[in-house]
Amino acid sequence: ELGSKAVSNDPRRVEDIKNQISSLKKKLNGNQNTSDGAATTAAIVNGGKSQSDKVPLDKKRDLGAVLSSVVSETREKSFNQSFSMEDENLQLKVKRFQEAPLFMQEIVVKSLGMEMDSDFNVTDVVLKMYENEQGLDGATAGAYGDFSLANAGENEFVPEFTQEQLDEVLQAVKLIPQFLKNMYGDDVKNNDTAIALMLLEEEWKSGNLVVMPEITQQMIDEKLEEIKWIPQYLRGENSTELAIELIKSDYRRNKGKQKSNGAQLSSIMQEGIQQSPRVGLEGLGGKGAEDSATQEKKGGGLSLFGGQEQKSDKDQMVESLFPESTRKKDQEIKESQAILFMSEVLAKDNVWAASGPPEKVSGGFLIRGSTRFESGKELIDAIDKNLVKSRVRNQVDCFYVFDPTPVTEDQMNSGERPPVLFLTGPNVARDPAPIQRSLISAVTFGTIWYNALLPFLLNDKYLKLTEEQMALADASMPSNVDFLNDLSFPLFATTVGIQVIHELSHVIAARNNNLNITIPTLVPSLGTGLLGGITSLKDPPRDKQALFDFAISGPLAGMGVSTVLLIIGMVATVSMDIASYENLPALPFNLLRQSSLAGGIINSISPGLLTVPDAALGSKALSEINIPLHPFAIAGYFGLMINAVNLLPVGRTDGGRIALTLFGRSGTQLVSFLTFVVMFIQGILGSDLLLFFFSFVVFFQSELEIPQRNEVDDMDFSRVLLATTTGVLVLLTLIPM
């Protein structure tokens, strides 16, 4: 109001303001006998008019600073009066405190360093709150134009708060419940602008307000010297611009780490309010910081190739670690929801001590801090308990994960990645697409039937009969190949049975761990008929143990049944008479040698069956040899191979899920990459199964699994031992003889 044209065009108002300033100057100069000081203060705060004598305006103090001093004086006056037990204002504040929710009372009491014990006194708490508020004198400096800290000394550097900064904070201030605003005092409780300015000043005083220094030519020259080793084609056309951006980035990283202990009243609400490009832990203060924060918000940054990157490094890393289903556009949570989650869920019962405002990342928000609980299980239980009663209970989901953003210098030095809370939309599961999955499963039954027929066509007897019937059909004469269906049905049924046991084991493990899963989708394969099944999670697993048990149960059961069938089939094969042996289906000799485990079982029951001199390996003669086997043995062989490839640590497969519980997300990415390389090489060298599986995972299952609610707590040693043993079995199964 003081800076508006309405004041300058009204001589009477100008005269009143000059009179008020005159009275204030007397107080500021140490004259405590000014009789009209209180009246002047009330006039400015309440919009009244003072009749003090005219005094020339002190040009050394801007109007914003004068107004801040006036408000500070008003607050000091109410503070001094509040220490009187007879003062009605004190009793009113005590009443308001008692009417506040119990968990907010506990937050306030603990932030003041007090305890709610038998000697607890509400009046002492209110008086202590006023003592702390004395450190916030002069928090308001006006509602328009630039804003300066009123209490700064003449030679003290003070940042200027712009109208744009103020507007951003005002949007968040409106989220503060009125009962919290009431605790700021009668003079500002209904003034959102004053509260916003108090928060801005508190950021500055606590060291969280980062002001970008002036970048000198010397700083640019030093940075250019540091990056001169980077090839010119990577630096782009403007090396100076790159140096300036790196200087800004270094400063924000070093200075933006500071954070206050949050001991002021309503600190948790204030932490949430501070989230903006210019008000928060980083990028607050200077124009360079504003530009950088705005650039990051847009997902852009300076590219070494001279252009703008589409996404920041932080978002790129988060998107690489979490599947696309965690970033559904129609479920993207808002900053206001994250702030409500912090105040109504995390602040209650001191579940999570946030060290800063919610940090926007692709798919949601990260909330950094620490917890009083010793395990992630206890933390998630406490969060779920509070979330049920929160206004955002059906709007957000929370995950306790290791920091998914790029590693900082401190983290590299300490070798630790601190856990954070990852806040996403309520549904992170993949879309079910039931029609498409049903069609895929139908196709798979067709490929299983085809591959059940193929081993019989490798038997010379049945191949000759089939060719004869086909010749009759070509000659338009009666033909019948139904005998192939009758012969192949046992092999078809056994193959399907192994997969059914695999999926039933998943179902049992899911029920034991309260997992909600989809109906499995069978994946076709031209080489084996079946490549496995896709059973998706409808809800996030609770922890690593739940995901591990679910993932490993299916393949282990499948490998176990397949091994038993292989043994039974081989015993039946070697026990047959010559006539029965000639009617058996067959598999190529080279195919049977592609598994050391299965080949070893076959050789142990039928010694020397797959043994061949080294000189004969790779010869054309071996490629033309087919080995007759019982249908159970063929189904068991393929079952071992199929379940083993599903245990490879890649993507969203069962093996990828197990790797996620063992190595974490970043570790799984490295393990998956190495596995992909080996699979591709082995597939090129002759394993059609691995080459097909490689292609399937790359195009359809390459993402990591949805997050677990608790990804921080380690698995018990027994599961680690089981995973290690399973890994050895997978290697023995897939490594050729």
C-alpha cells in the first residue's frame, strides 16, 4: 500500500505516514518516552490515522524497512503484554493451543525442546513460543515491490525478495490450516503476505537461502582450465557458457546442502511451503539460481553438444530405475498432495523427520530425511496407519527406497546411498490389457501343440507315414494324419502341466505374502513351444522377502518337476523293448548337448549316449543325428531349459525380480546388462532359445519391476543362500556340455 499511487495522490495519507515514521524514528534512536509510539504502530497495522507532528521522511530507510520495523514493534508489544498472566491475549492463545489436534501439540512441544509429561504446562509452551518468535522480528517488509530483511544491519548483505518469489510462497501458505496461522499472533494471523515474508526471512536466517554470487572472469577462467581436457566437440561451440553453468551447478550443490533443524513452530508445514524454484533447499536467491531451477523444472539442461537436453540427469536416472507404470499421466500427484502427506502422515507420531521439502522427480516426489524406526517394516507400518486417516489416503502411494538420483560427492566419499521416501500416484501396476494377453496365450497353445508334433516327425517311421498321407491329400485322395494328434497329446499335456505347476507355485507364494497378481499370460516360442508365463503384480510387494518368494517359487517348482520327469522319461527309455523304442519321438543330438545339467542326467542313466570325441564336435554328421526319447524326458528337458532362462537376472522376469531383491535397482541394471551381452553372444553361437528369449525381454520385459513398499531392509541369509544355489543350477542348465 505504501508504494501505491493511491498513497502518493492522497496528501492526507502522505502526511499521516510521515507522522508515523517520525514517531518510529524516535524509538529507533533510543527515545522510549515517545507518547504516541503505540498509537502510531496501531495506525499503520490497523489502517488508522495518527495525529503526530510532521517530521521529514528519513531518506536512508526505505518504506519497506520502516513497515517491517513497525510490525516488529507491534509484535514486541503484544509479546511483552503476553507475559502477564492476567492478559486476555495469553489466555486466548492457550485456548487455541488446547483446541489444536494432539499430534500437532506434540510436534510444537518437541520442537521447543519440551516434553508432554506430568509437569507439562500449556502456558509455558505459549510463552516459549513467543520467546522463539522474538528471533523473527521484522519478518514483513511490504506487499509490493522488492523486499528486504528489516533487522539487517546497515553493512549486512540482505537479499531482495521479488514479487514473483512472494507470490510463489503465498500459494503454499494458503495450504496452512488456520489454527496454525493463529499461532503466529493476532497481528499477522490473517495476513498471508506477512506469513510468507516471515518464512522467506527464516530461510535466510537459517542458512537455507542460497544467493548466487557474482561470477567473475577469474572464476570463468579457472573453470575453463578445469574442463579443457574435454574434447571440443563435446564442449559445444560456447565453452564460456558451459563454464558458467558448471560454476552455478557447483555453487548450488555445495551451498544447497544446508538445512535448518526446523525448530520453529509449524516447521513441517513450512518445509512443504518452501518447495518452489526459488524458495527451498537449492536455487533460492539469485537470478542464476532461478534460471537453473526453471530450466530443471522444464526438464532441460545445458548439453555438451550445444543443445538442450530433453530431461535432467535426475529424471533420466529415476526413469531408468523405475518402470513407466509409476509415471502415469492421469495419476500424477501434485505438490499440495505431497505437502499434505508430509503434514498428516509423516509429521504425526514423528514417523519421518523430513530434512527438506518434497523434491519433484519424474513420477512423483522424493522426501529426504530420517526415521526413528530401526527397520523399514516398522516405518511402512506407521505410514500406512497414518495414511488411512489422511485426506490423501486414496491419492498417493509411498515407497521406502534408496536414493534414486545421481550420486553426490558426499555419497561417493562415504560410500552410502541414504534411503528416501518415494511418493507416487495410487496405482503403479502395469495396465492389465486382458484382451491382448488372452490372444497371446491362445497363440501359445498353438505353438505348444506344434512343438509336441515336431519330435515325432524326427522319427523316420512317423515322418514317412506323414509324407504318404500328405501325398494322398495332394492327389485329392482320402488321407488321415490324426495319428499324429494321438501320439503328441501326452507330450503336449506334460508340457502344459509343468507350466501349470510353475504358475500354481506363484499363486501359493502370492497368497502367503498377500500379493495381488494377474492371470498368467503364456508366451509362445517357435523353438520350444513355450517360453514361460508373465504374471504381473497388481499391487506393490511389501518388501524384498515377499517379492523374492513370489519370483523364485514358480521356476524352482518348474525345474524340480522337470528334473523328475526327465529322470522318469530316461528310465522308461532305456527300459523299453526294441519295438517300443522305434516308436518314440526324438530330439536332435546337438540340442540335447546344450544343457550340461540335462545332458549329465541323460548320460548318467544312459551312459555314453551324448558322449562324442572332441574331434567330431561341430561335424555335419552329428547335426543329423536324432536321439529317441520318452515324451516325459522331452518335456522334462524343455521344462528345465524354459524355467532356467526365466531365472536369468534380466528385466521384469522372475530372475530379474530375484536380482532386484539381491542387488538393488542400480546393481540389477549392471547385472542385467552383462547378462544381455552373454545371452546375445551365446544365441549367435547357436542357442536359438537364448536368442529368442533375448529378443523377447528386450522388446517386452526390459523394465525393472514396480517398487516394493520397503526396498531398504535386507533379506535374511537363508534366502540369499537359496538364490545362490538356484543361480548355480541355472548356469549348469544353460551352459552347453
